[in-house]
Amino acid sequence: MVQLAVSVGFMSEISLDRTKSVVALLYSGELQKTIKEEFEEKCPSLDTVREELRFIIEKSYFGSDSVLVFHNVNELVKKFGKILSWEMVMSLYAIEMDDSVDKQEVGGGCSMKNGGESTKDEKKSEKKKRKKKTLGRGTAIVRQILMDWFRSTNDAAIDNVSALVQWAEQLSPCFDLDDAVLGAILEKIKEIVESNETRRLPKIPKGTRDFGKDQMAIRVRAFSIINKVFKRHGAVALDTPVFELRETLTGKYGEDSKLIYDLADQGGELCSLRYDLTVPFARHVAMNNISSLKRYQIAKVYRRDNPSKGRYREFYQCDFDIAGQYEVMQPDFEVIRVLTELLDELNIGDYEVKVNHRKLLDGMLEICGVPSEKLRTVCSSIDKLDKQSFEQVKRELVEEKGLAAEITDRIGSFVKKRGSPLELLSELKGMDSPFLGHSGSSSALNELELLFKALEKSKCLGKIVFDLSLARGLDYYTGMIFEAVFKGATQVGSIAAGGRYDNLVGMFSGKQVPAVGVSLGIERVFTIMEQLHKERNEVIRAMDTQVLVAILNKDLLLASELVSPLWDAKIETEFGLEKRARNYIDEAIKSGIPWVVFVGESELERGVLKLKNIKTHQEEDIPRERFVKEIQSRLLNNV
Amino acid sequence: MVQLAVSVGFMSEISLDRTKSVVALLYSGELQKTIKEEFEEKCPSLDTVREELRFIIEKSYFGSDSVLVFHNVNELVKKFGKILSWEMVMSLYAIEMDDSVDKQEVGGGCSMKNGGESTKDEKKSEKKKRKKKTLGRGTAIVRQILMDWFRSTNDAAIDNVSALVQWAEQLSPCFDLDDAVLGAILEKIKEIVESNETRRLPKIPKGTRDFGKDQMAIRVRAFSIINKVFKRHGAVALDTPVFELRETLTGKYGEDSKLIYDLADQGGELCSLRYDLTVPFARHVAMNNISSLKRYQIAKVYRRDNPSKGRYREFYQCDFDIAGQYEVMQPDFEVIRVLTELLDELNIGDYEVKVNHRKLLDGMLEICGVPSEKLRTVCSSIDKLDKQSFEQVKRELVEEKGLAAEITDRIGSFVKKRGSPLELLSELKGMDSPFLGHSGSSSALNELELLFKALEKSKCLGKIVFDLSLARGLDYYTGMIFEAVFKGATQVGSIAAGGRYDNLVGMFSGKQVPAVGVSLGIERVFTIMEQLHKERNEVIRAMDTQVLVAILNKDLLLASELVSPLWDAKIETEFGLEKRARNYIDEAIKSGIPWVVFVGESELERGVLKLKNIKTHQEEDIPRERFVKEIQSRLLNNV
């Protein structure tokens, strides 16, 4: 039974992958989007089903009630059917609506030609003739089976969304394990997947990327700026393992814990990939019994998020944290100052830093009448205010979290408050302010006042906005919190965030070490930088090569003799062994190499090398016995 | 049943962890080593048992013969017992033989004192009195139970190895699940583990490390040197995800594949942590249909190796590879040249680079009479010659791999050959050389000749040794192979290796792109560098701070006003808010900060700041209105 469910899961995954890629290929018009919405509303998510399957397998594994297991698996299979039918109908619709797709009928017996090469050739010639998209073999067959089935059961053509919804619901119960349609589809797809396997290009995991030379060039430049800012503030580097013991991460991220990547249990300890750099930092401080540390770390973190939302599953974070006992607001001030230096020096455009205080927030909610056990959950709702309207959040607070409407309205009047830090502060500290009578809020206001004044002296208060709606998702913050938002053209939202977390180290060692820090979401910064480079038409060279040595007679030994002294002199040098001079010049222009040294028969006879300046097109002969010095001096003088 | 096995596995793991740590603590004398060898010979490895357990669980899961499952689990439980008893006897022996261990008897009822604090105090006072090691509570109790059991069944004292071996075998069958001794031990250990849980410091996964500021300072310096060498040769940076699809890694590492870390199946794709940087590079080249790329990558790789051997499970590799069609030996020469530049510029001491050629090796084995299907397996045996004597390898070849003794002897006469590259080469190319008649070997010799001559022109042939015993473990090499060995005092063995792999890219895309590369095992280089720094008493500053601003009146706003302009001027500055001037000077000395700026009442009144040079002890007043410029000029002039 379990085996059955697993194999169904597996097969549906294969077909899903294929149909999904078809959909991705063809999504374009508004109509397709409508279907997508319909689909997402009516269809259970694959993740949910998978979760349930795992649960059932684990249960059956320790021998629970077998009738129940059977029932559950059966339910699951139905859900799979529903997903499958929706995915298929949706894809089919996308295909049928797209006129540029070649919908050649495939014979019922599926007498396809075998062999990758011939199919390729065929495709090519078809493309030339009709300029149409050709469906993959798998897609074409599935389409055929579905169309046959559709024609046998329906009168109308597939041309409007409501017919489609209806059809998906008709199709759904057919995805019975014994049903011939499902069987045929699975069988065909299996065949095709296997035959494709051999000539498929390799892939990388969803939500991950390779960074090639151009992206790396921008990254290296950004990291160098960030490094300098961190070191300017006396921070030392720390490097921690990419995975931690699972117990280190559990209980730190609230609802987001489901996004943690676990390593497989291959015997030994249970580990997970790090989710951020803050928890490993706190673990390091606790483990080594450190009482004070100012550290930075630039490293990748891992979140099993939905990559279709444009989020990545592996991305860099740049963290700067100060742990230890200091005067009030001393490190908090420095952390925000570091943040402004980072964003100013990365030179990506206008931004603002929203600031609030967890204790002020708690006080505010208490004043509004929120019961203390609901503080955190109300906070997470408020945190959504940057993406949702207050009306949406209000609905969540009243309907899901059971808050009285008048409490919500009171919250509403507070969270609207945002503006110039010192002005809003004096309003909140004003005569009839409800915060004065609340000790937590009142001391929070004093802390913020000191912070704002210090930032004013530091001439960066202009970037700060005091925003009572800022709540931050993570549970571990205990004091000042903040979030930087990019205000330029590229829409990326929050680009950095942080705050004070005085209890996190204590969760590990029992010994409290207060801490405050900032995390820069550098991927979004890169997106902006790449955009800016495109706009400004800037080119960052991915390589440093200064000299290209052209050995026209293709002699490796001669090359070694000439190039090695350049390397010895630490001059960035590449060499080539080919005859055509033009190729070297093209290569130098493409890669931005300023100098080419030509070594041909005539130069060898005369005991010289011909040095060409690519920018000025000037050529000159330099004596072979002192060519390294000649080149060196030209590089130094940048001539 | 399965549940039973799992929980036994779990419990034995807990106790194993504890006893192992005791053993690790006490290992010192030769006797203990003898036991360890006995143990490893007679006792099944825990990994084997674990593998079997997984296998059984998977089988039972798909409903196989339940009697067989029962039988298998029973067998496993016996093996667990054997491991447990061996581990315990071994630990017990180590404890009994160590006179420095305090072997206070624990009452049978185990009336231990509770509470971490009192136990700590007790330990401290005991330590002072006797200067003895105190056993942990868990170890003490297990020891007591075992000693009681031992005394009840044996006459002799635990004082020699053979008695011990006998005893371990006696003890083994007692580890029945129903046995009182096992039950008591497991129960007690569980109690202690749980009571320890609350006051335990956090840990990191075995085989991983945090790198703190001093280690990072050395690493940053080394990475910068390595980066420069790579860029000097025109390489571009590439960054790939830390995990790859599992199918990308399978079939690339031969026997070592068992060391690959898998991510848990949480739905979606099956992924594994990267094992090296070569396979992801080949995957990148294939995936992007690249025909030529010279790239470097400095990143961590992951191997689920046994950390007790002093190996790490997470470590850096620095790779430089050239993919593409070039003239014969052109990129091979550059890769070895890069390797010598790296090792020379890292300045870690003397080294040699062993070079050989896969085709020469294959030819040699064929000439010796090794059947072609045994070429690769014989290669892996030969690869062990750097750690084992020829006699040991010969035994493996004859007894395990079924090679005739005379073939082995012929191999022996070849693999002894190592020496100055051009000399050995002319011997092998000499008149009566068997290689001349073998086309593969003969072209390999020509390739090596070109390589050696190019390296001679490059003045780095002096570091090269032509070594016919070099085989390299990995399957994917197809041409020239090499390995760099450190010859200094610190024993680290191989520090870099590489070679030509012309078929790896083709395994992914079907399109062959030849490639050659080097991988620097930087962890071993760090070990050497750290050692050298210790010997030379060198200090690398972990932070760049130039100025420490001492705000003696503890005023954060004043601090912000004075420190911010220094940060604006990009001067590395820290500040403190405390009264005692001495603390600042101590801090500056400790952290190597050259300048301290004191701001006290008297300075404020006079409109000056007091600037102290920590090295010369000189102090001077500088006017507040131009203090940034004054400091800047002193830093520039390094006065």
C-alpha cells in the first residue's frame, strides 16, 4: 500500500515536472494567468500532499491501524489525482490557446521515431518551415491522450475558462489508479523520461544559481566595499560551518522553521543547513564562553522556500553583530551607523531605515488592550503591514486571531504613526501620551531618543524613519529593531534588517550575553547593482589580465621562456599558441586586455618582441633581453 | 521490531558517544593502543551495523518476509552487543590503567548529589587536593556497574590485554536486550544524559570548526595570495551552489561515494553537498554549453569521513582549471606552473611535485601483464604506495585482487622508478625500453617530455619528480597526473593534486570538453602556516583598527560627534564609553591599535583632544577643530 502511494507520488512528480515546464514555457497571456489563479485556489498544494504522505509512511512504519492507513493513502491518491488533473488541464489549455505551438496529431499507437539525432533534425526542418514551437515528445503524447479523452466525453471545444474548470473536475475522479487514462499517461511518460535521460543536459537544484564571471565581478566588488566598512568598525571575521546540529536551530525561527534544510540521517548526528548567520553567531559566543565580540560574517544561508516566487534557496547574507555589555544604545547606534555606511558606499540609490522598539510595540499593544498571550501573534500580523493594507491585517486580527474590533481600531491609530524620528518621539512623549504611564514603553522611548540624537550627531538621521508599524518577524528581538527599504526604481523592498536580541546567547548557555546586529540582504543589493550597471553601460572586468603573449609559431617552449618571467614579475599574463594575429586582437578587445606581445619569425630573427597597445593601436619593437622591464614600466605609467 | 532496533541503535549510540569520549581522553600509552587494535580487528564497525539496520528497515517497509526481518534484527542486536561490550571493556581498561584517574567508588544505589553547581565545586576541591582526573558522573556509574559485574564473574584483576579480550567476549552475549546489566546501564545513562541536557554548552557537528579571528586572519592572507596567483593567469571566479542534484555526483567518485553528504528528502529534488569543486565545474561547463573556460573557485567541500582520523568533514579547496581545446600540454604546463607559484608564494617551505601519466601507467600495467579489466583496481592499490610498503601493496594485489606474483614483481620493478624528470624520461625512452612498442605509453612519454621541457624553461623543473608509482585515486583522470608533497617539518603529506580529465564534461552533456586542473588542499597549508607563525612568533592582526577614541565622560552623543567624522574619512576607528584611561591603553596594546584619542573634561574645556601613540608613549594635544586631518596625516606618514 505504502509502496503504491510512493510510486504514485514519484510518477506524478515526473509528469508534474514535465507539464509544469510546458506551462512555464507557454505562460504569457492574461488568460493563462486566470487559469493559474483558478488552479491555485481549487487545488491542494503538492507540498501539503507530500507532507501528509510522509506522515502516513512514518506512522505505518511503527505499525499503526492498517485500515486507517489504507483510508489515508486512498485519500491522498485522490488528492494527487486532483492536482494531476488540474495541472494537465491547465497545460493543455495553455497549449491549445497558443497558436505558435505546432499541434501535429500523434498516432494513437505512438509510432514515434527513435533516436535523438533524427528527431533533432526533424525538429529543425519543421522549425524552418513553419516557425512554430514544437512540443516535446512527452508533451505531445500526453496532449494526444487527453484530447482523445476530452473529445470522447465533451461536446464543446476547450476555449473558455469555465468549461475548463468543469472539465478539470470531471477529469479528477478519473485519476484512479486503475483508470486506463492515467495508466497510459504514466506508462508513456516513463518511457520518454527514460529515453531522454541519456541526452539531457545537467541541471542544478531549484532555487540555486551558478555565478559566472560577470556576476562574480560585481559580487567581488560589493564584498570588498562591505568588508571595508565592517573592518572600519573594528569587527573581526568569523567563519562557521554551513551546517549546524539540528538542535541548535530548532525553536529559533518560529513558523519559518519549516523552511530549514535538513541533512539526511546517514548515521551520526542530525544536522541542518544554517538558516541565517545570527543563530550560529550566538551559538559560537555561547559555546566559547565569550563575553564580548564584534564580528562580521559574509556567507551563504539556506531556506527551503518556494523558488517560484523568485526567491532563492541559497543566498548570501552579510552580518555585523556586537555582543557584550555596553553602555545603553552604544552598540545599537554603531550598528545603524554601519548600515548607513554600507548602503551609502554601495552607492545603489536612495533608501530609508525604519526604526522601532519591541518594548514600545509591546507597550502599545498592551495599551490597546491586547492580552499578553497574544502579543507575539499580533506582532506577526502587524509585520505584514508593509505588504498588506490595514484592512487586510485587521481582518486577520479579528477573524483569525480573535481580537475585538475596537482593540484593532486602537492599534490602527497607532501603527499609522510614522515620520521624522525626533518629532514623532516628542509627540509620543507628550503631555497626554498613554506611553508615559507604561514603564516598558517609556524606557523604550528614552532609548530611542538617545539613539536618534546620536544618529543626528553622526549626520545620518536624515535616512531614519520612526515607524510604529515595524514589527519584524523573528521572535528573538528584545529591543530596538530596524529595516532598510530601497526607494529607487528597482522594486526589491527590504534590503537589510536587524535589531537587539538580548536572550539568544542565553538560550544556548544559560549565560546571558546581550547583542545587537544587522544583516544585509546582499542578493537584492546585487539585483540593484546589476540593474545600475546595465543602465550606466558600465563594464566591470572579470579578469585582471594585462598582457597577452601571442606565440605565432605555436612553440610551447618558447612560450614558457617568454611568459614565465612576466609571471615571475607578478604581471597578469596569458598566452596563446596559434598563428592568426587577428584572433589575439579580438580576444584582447573582448577581454579588455590592454597589451598584446607578438612573437613571430621576424621578431625572433631580430631579437625583439612586438608590443601592441590595444587602445591606441600603437605598435613598437622592444628588445627581447629587457622586455619584462619595458612592459612593467608601461603598466606602471599606465601608458 | 524495527522500532526496537532503532531504539537500541539510539541508546547504544548515546553510550558509545560517552565511552568513546572517555577513551579519547585517556588514550596515551602503548597498552591502550594494543587494545584499540584488538578492538578494531575483532569488532564489527558501527557503520556496517548501521548500514545493515537501514537496509532491514527499508526492506520491512515494503513488506518482506517478517521471519527473516526478525532474524536479521536479532543478528544486529547481537552485533550491537559486541560493539558495546568491546567499547566498554576498552574504556574500562583505559580508566583502570590510568593512575591519574580518581576511581572513587559509587554506591550501588547511586545516591549521587544533584545540581550542577555543587558537583562542580566538589570537583574543584578534589582536584586541588589530589590533582587527579575526576570521572564524569555517567562514566563513574557505568564503571561501577561493570566492575561489580566483573568482580562477580572473574578472579583475575584487569591488568593484561589477553584477559581483557577474553572478558570482552564473555561480556558480549550479556548484551541481550533483557539482560539486567544492559538495562541498568542504559537506564542510568539516559538519566544522566537528560539531567546534563539543561546545563550543556552547545556543540557543533563533528568534523566541523568555527574559525575565529586569529585563524581567519591567516586564512584571509592566504586566500589573498592564492587569489592573486589565479588572477595572474587570467582565471575568472565561479561560484556554484553548496549542494548539487544527487544525480550530478553519482558515479564520479568510485568507492568514496559513500562519503557524500545527502540532504534529507523533504519533498522535491534529491540533493547532496558537493564533494569537490571539479565535478560542479564540469557540470557548469556542460550545462552552459561552454567550449572554453579558465576559472578558479575557493570554497568549502563536504565529506562524511571519519573525523577521529583528524580529518575534517567541511574544508576549503582552492581549484584552478582550464577547460577547452588547446595545443598539447599548453594548459597542463600552466596548471603545474600555477601550482609552483602558489606554493612558492605561500612561503610554507620545501615541497616536491610528483608527476606521472595515466596512459603511461596503463601501458606499464599492460606490459607487466595485468588484464585490462583489472587496470583501475590495480591502480587504486598502487596509489597506496605513498603510505604503505611495496610488500603490503603486493599482498593486496596477489591476495585480494588475484594478480599473479610474477606480474606483481614486474610492477614492483617499475614503480620503484622515480627521479629527475628528464633523466628518467630518457631512460624510459631508451633503446630497449618496453614502452616504445606500446602506442599509449609512447605518446604519454612524448607529452611528458614536452611538459618537462616547458617547465625547465619556466625554471620550476627543480621541484618536479617523475614518479611511476603515482596513480591518484579518482577514476576520471585521463592524462598527466600530479601531486604536491610538503617536505618540511610539519607532517601533512599531500597538499595539492590534480591532472587531466578529458571525459568528465562529456559525462554530463555528451559533448567532450577536455580539461585539466589543480586543487590545493588549503587546510593542510593552514596547518603549516599556523605552525610557522607560532615558531616565528609572528602576529597577524585580526582587526584593522587604527584609532581608539576614549570618551571618558561616557557621553554617547559626544562620541558620535567625534567618531563619525573619522569614519567618514574612512579611518578604522573604535570608541569606548568608560572612565578608566588604563583600560583603553590595555585594549590598544592587546589589539595592536596604534593610536588612542582621550577625551576628558580637561580636554573638552581646552577645545583639544589628547592623542597618544601607543608604541612611543608620546602624548600631544591636538585642536578639536582639525583633529581628523591631524590623525589622517599621522596615519599616512606612519608616525
